[in-house]
Amino acid sequence: MIRRPDPSLLQLHDCLLFDLDGTLMNGSDPIAHAADGVRRAREAGVTLVFATNNASRTPQQAADHLATVGVTAHADEMITSPQVASSLLARTLEPGQKVLVIGGDSLAAEVRAAGFDPVREDSADVAAVVQGWAPDVGWAQLAEGAFAIGHGALYVATNTDATLPTERGFAPGNGSLVAALRHATGVDPLVAGKPEPGMFEVAVDRVGARRPLVIGDRLDTDIAGANRAGMPSLLVLTGVSTIENALRATPLERPTAVLPDLSALHHGFPLPVVSGTGARCGRSGAEMQGEDIRLHGSLDDMLTVRAVLALLADQRPDEAFTGRVLDADGSEVIPAP
């Protein structure tokens, strides 16, 4: 009997929601296989959405920047944290009200497009503060925001990413600047971007997807946002998070699967099967032994990782894994934390 080939991720899902920074690019540097992975997905007829927490670019500017690293994208395929932030403002404010913008001109443009009056200085009639990353954000803008929040203005942050991947390494992200304003005012912002689910929910509703997959490099934003939205997720190892991070993650940040990069989106993708305290995925597997996990395969093999993640979802659905990971001979691969 001839075994049918396993379907690929491009056959299993009708929409891919790609993170940008750390997944498709690092600053102005391309990430290996990213452009080709996106191209293959587009050729397969899968709907593409590019979901970014970065508030420093308009959708068109984000698409233009992706083109510089070889990724073809269109402005109407973008969902940005400023777009979601503007929708949060619209739930509370009346059209035409003043919104103090901490961030770049693209964030101000999005606020204006939503029907509000973006300003840069506080006044008694400022109704809200919206904060997003831009390279020139400094003390003066943060101070204006603190004054407005101090007299009761609504506080919205585009995202709370602690770091921003660049070609030189990880730089402070919007979350680091939000932390300064939160510390100064004692007020927690409403958060528009990942890890809140709104970005993915808005995107899926917009395109009418039924079987979406979220793809990103960060457990605390991309994967947590996917889980909060009830969507499966793929962690790629091209940015922040590692395999060990994924296995140690809380259930909220635990991915469905892991791949080194986007080169294998079109390859057969065997699905794991859990039986009792064991799991198999293709030729590899894993089993729970008390608090530990014994591998039947190598952690360098993504089939093994997929089996372990499925086993953890079944055996540790409400808590992080704190045991050891052992190889087939019982030697430690990952020690207990």
C-alpha cells in the first residue's frame, strides 16, 4: 500500500500571518529563506497577512521596506499596531478629539486617518495619548505624554516589545519606552499590538480566513498573541526565541510547532499523534517519564520537537515544563531549570 504524502503547511492553512522583524528581516538585513518562503506561499494561493508591532512605518512604507530585503508584499496585506491602536481610540473617543502622539509621523498619520486630531504637546483638551516606537522618541515626548496621562487622558500603546531586532543586534523597543512612562505615571496602557489578540482577530476577519497560522520569532508577542486569539502558531528560530525557550514556555507562550526558518513551508509536514504518555511525529517521538521527557530522536530534528510540544500540550496544558529532557540513552539534553 502506497502511503499518501503528508500535506505541507501551505496545504493545511488558508492564511499565513507573518511577523516582520526577526522573521522576515533584521533591520535592513534579509533573513535567509524568508523571501523564498513568502514567494512559495503566494504561488500556492495562500492568503498572506503581514502583522507588525512596529509603529514607525505606514503600511506602504512597511511593504516598501520588505521589498528591500527581497520580500514581495502589498500595503493592503499589512496589519499594523497603529491601525489597531486607532480602532481602540475609536471605541472611546469622539471624532475630532485631540490625541497626543508619542512616535513617528506614520503613527500621527494613522491617528489622523481614523478621524482624530494628532498633536505633539499636551493641553487641557487632549483626550488620549498613543505611544509607538520611533528612533527620535526621547524625554521631551515622554514628558508631554506624562502630563496628559496625569490629567486623565486615555493611554494607548501600539505594542510592548522590550527589544527591536536590528542589523547590529537588539535595540530597546517600544515596550522599554512604555515602561518608562508607566513607571512615571503609574498607569498601564491599553495595548494594541501583540501579544494582545486584536491584531490577529482583525486580520483574520478582514480576509475571511478559516484556517490561519501565525508565524513569528518571539514567544512573548507572536506566539502569545496567537494563543490568545485561539490560533495555531509556528515559531521560527531566526530571531529572539530558541527551542529550549519553546519547551520551557508557559502554556500561553507555547508554540504549536517550530522550524529553523521559512525554507520548509512547502515540504510535507507530519502531524504529531499523542497516545497516553507518549507522542510520535513521523520517525521521531518522545515520552513523559515522571517529570522528565525522554526523546526518541534528536532536538535538532523538528519532528522530535513537534512531538515534544504536542506531548506538553497534552500532559502539561496548564503549566510550564520544569523537568529534564533526556536522550534515548538517558543522558541530559536539557537539564532541569
